[in-house]
Amino acid sequence: MREIKFRVWYKKEERMLEPVNIEDISSGFTRPCVFLQYTGLKDKNGKEIYEGDIIKTIENLVDKVAFIDGSFLLCDEPLYAQIQYPDDGYCGVEVIGNIYENPELLGGV
């Protein structure tokens, strides 16, 4: 079972807050913010992958992680299908930024 936690984009200060767990949110988190859910997966460097992260795949494709209809997607495919774990533990994707701090990685301004 995956751990349920969120990273939080604090709009007012335009900065990412440390991950929070569901208890913190249900206890009255009141800042103007966007919650980005943890996927339960890590990239090839062991970095946790969150909704809104910008990922570079093994084929050098770059896209954002989205949560749509109950699934985490990358490049219109289920995220778990994009991650490969051979026997040596290597994962084929890498988090290179996120949609709030690095929109230019997706061609944004």
C-alpha cells in the first residue's frame, strides 16, 4: 500500500512546502495552496514522484505527471508503465522539475 501524502505549492509566496500527510490536511490546512499527491513511486535517483512533477523518460520524452480518473499518468500512459525496474534496481525516469517552479521545461513561460 502506498503512503498517502502531499507536497504543497503555496501560491502566495510561490514556493513548494515540505510534504504533509493526510492528518495535517484534515486538521485545517488553510493557506491558499495547491495539493500535489505522492504517487508512491521514486525516480532513478530515489526522488519521490508527485503529481505535477516534470519527468524525463528513458526515451528523452518530457511530460508532467497528472492524476486523472483515479490514475497517475505520464505521456498519456499509466505512470507505473513508464517506470522500469530491472534486477539492478534501475528506474528509467527522472524528476527534472515541477509545473510550478519550472514551467519552461514544458515550453511554458
